[in-house]
Amino acid sequence: MIENEVKCIAFLPCRKGSERVKQKNTRRFADVDDGLISIKLRQLLTVAEIDEIFLSTNDEKIIEYAVELNEPRIIIDRREEELCSSATSTDSLIKYVSENIANSVILWTHVTSPFISAKIYSAAIANYCEQVLCGEFDSLMTVNQIQKFIWNENSPVNYDRGVEKWPRTQTLPALYEVNSGIFMAHTDVYRKLGDRIGEKPYLMKIHDLVSFDIDWEENWIIAEQMYLKNISDV
């Protein structure tokens, strides 16, 4: 429980049929036989502050694996096929969450971020308590800070070459990339705004290595080597 008996529920969407990385949820990853789903569930189950894990999937292999774990904190949600296609929008999934999880703080995360460890999740929950429940923000999301030379097709977007053509990167104004590692908001935000963040989210900065996301086959190859080098310690 976070406070006032409000649950903290991890929402973990895992649809089958990935097109860019085949069977990415369950195929052997590095030295882990059951792959990314095994890593992520182990990480989430290690976090004492998470009351339940809402595992939303249409993948029978994932369901079978989760049942074998026999963990009462894992709630298996057999998501309907029409909400499990590559064409399913995130907005549709947000609406689905708002209709199926009540009066809770939702921690939305993904199996494709294997280096977001239990320690990072605990830190996110602590930040949520401090910055949202006791602070000025209404939600939280993880980001990567960028201080590089960013251009559109014609000119820089984060510095003025009329002032200085090549300023030191550390003096550039920081920009923030949403890495989709963690989103935290109360279900009230989902219902009122139709979004998984509010109007004033707290930006929790994490390292690029920690936020590494597996979206393409080449990401998979790199991530396996990172995992074998113990980038994440659960």
C-alpha cells in the first residue's frame, strides 16, 4: 500500500505476435530460459511496495509460465484479441486500464526494459510518494536527459548558432526523452484525462543503459550482452 490503503498495481502488458522481435516475451534471453517475462516478473515480485501485478496478455505461453509461478500477487488478465494487435493504440489500452483497475496507483512498465531493476522500481515509488502524494506533481514518468546538438531538417532546435556555433554540450539546455520505462499515476488521472500521465508529471531521470529498450532484433543482441555483463542486478 502507498497510503490510505491505496494499492500500487504494476500493469504489465504483454501481447503475443511481435513483428519486429519474434517471440520477444518468452524466447531464451542470454542465459534466462524463460526470457524477458521471467526477468520482469522476478524484478516486480522483488518490490515489496507493489501489491499486485496485473499481467495483461493473450499469450498462452506467458499465462502458462505465470500460473506455474503460483504467486498470489500476479493477477492474470486474458486481454481480448482486438486489444492485442499491432494496430492497437496506446490510447485504447489506457482506456482499457481505466475500466479494469480501480482506485489504485498504476505503475505501467514493459518486459522490453530488462535493466529497470527492482531498485529502480522502488526508487520510482519513493519519488511518487515524495513528489506526487506530498509534492506539486500529479504523476511520474522516467526520462533520459539529453544535452546534445539537436537539429530539425534546417537548423538547431536547442541552441542558437548566431550566438555560438558549437557551444559546450554541458551548457546546452536539457531536453528529456520519454523512455517508456515507467509511468505512474492514479486511476483518477486515467479516467479524467484519458492518459497514463497527468498535466504535471514528475520527470524521473534514469541512465541510458538502465532505460535500454528492446524494440528491434539488433537491440536484442546488444541487450543480451549487456545482461551477461550484469548491467542489472535484478
